[in-house]
Amino acid sequence: MGEKVKLAPSILNADFSNLGSAIKAVEPYSDFIHLDVMDGHFVPNITFGPMVVRAVRAMTSVPLDCHLMIYNPPEWVETFAEAGADRLAFHVRACRDVESVIQAIRALDVSPGLALSPEVPLFELKPFLGMVDFVVVMCVYPGFGGQQLMPEMLNRVGAIKREAEETGTDVEVEVDGGVKTDNLSEVIKAGADTIVVGSSIFGSRDISSAAAEIKASLTNPSESDLHAVEDTPGA
Ligand code: DX5
Ligand code: ZN
């Protein structure tokens, strides 16, 4: 904590017939644009691939945070780097040689990350903690936006940070899935460095103000605490 928490809107639930304007609406409040790449095998859904990443790259200068939910990431990291990803996370169980994929991503001058699904135990991440720049702690089962955050996953944030510290490294943690205004303060308290917010922004009638509101509570947490107190009946 201490530093400002970064906001990465996920376009998964955006209006793809008007993606350009959806991105423009959130751009001023975004530290990253989060792009969920799904292959229909690793997760039970198919979204988009490098062509869309490239199109998003052309419409914004906001750094692109690509979350690969695909098998065989080694075959794809170069394509996504060329398409314009600034950071690339893949899942611990998506391939055999995790370490060489991390190295390949770094060699492409892209920031490497590892994502952890709720059913994957923390110890599977441990051997790679000193190698990645960030870890994506998933608080929903990957595949779809608009699910409920699993609060027990938030303990992983601190556990990962402590583990990294003990081994003399430093790692950023991104919390992905189910984050919305009413659980934002818990996610921040858990120690997230970046939060991904999908449906809570892109499912809103006013996308821009939804993003602005979340960004404001990240920039000025004391103000959001104040609202929390105001919202508490009898406070
Ligand atoms: C889920 C994706 C998430 C999702 C977040 O598989 O990785 O990034 O888009 O969307 P919300 O905020 O709606 O849970
Ligand atoms: Zn994601």
C-alpha cells in the first residue's frame, strides 16, 4: 500500500460495436487497459486475439495489460508483443515450461506476469515469484465478466507480497474479477497494486463517470472512507 493503486479497466464487457468510444471514455482514468484473451480451451469462452490488441493499441497510448487465458502461451507471446502489449500475464497451468515463457516475454521487452486461478494453490506460483514483475490474483473463475468476487482470494495478495519479500524480491499484485465500488476498500486494504474493473465500469450507463468515480477513490482513499462512513446508517 502507500502508493496509489492503479486502475486497469477490462474491456471484456464493453460494447464491441463501439470499442473506440468505450476506450476514449475511460482513457483519462486508466493506468492500463486490461485485455482478456481467451481461447475456448483454457477457459470456456472465446474473446479476441492479437488483431483486437493491435486495434486497441492504435486507438490509445494507455499501456496495454494483456491477460492471456490460453493454452500454449510460448507460441503466442511474440505475436501479442508485436500487437502492442506492454505487459503480458499467462496462467501458471497453461504450459509446461513457465520459466522460459517468462524469459521470452522479458526478451521481447514486455513486462511478464503470472496469473493464478482460484483453484490453483499458491505454492505453484512460488518458484516463479522472483522472475515476474506482477502476479494476477483472480478473484473469480476465469472466463466471464460480471461474477462475484471471492473474498477469501484477497488473502493471497498479502501472502504473495510476504513470500516475495522473504525471498528478497518485490512483486506487484493485480486483483482481477468481481471488483466494484462496494468492495473496493477491501481490495485496497488487501494490498492490491492494480485493480481490474470490467462490468462495473462498462456495464454502467455512464462509463466515463463510473471510471472517474473508481479512479477518484483510488487517488484519494480518505475521501472514499468518508463516503463509506456517510453511507453507514446511523454513522
Ligand atoms: C475474467 C477476466 C476479468 C474480467 C473482469 O476471466 O479475466 O478480467 O473481465 O470483469 P469483472 O470486473 O466484470 O469481474
Ligand atoms: Zn482479466
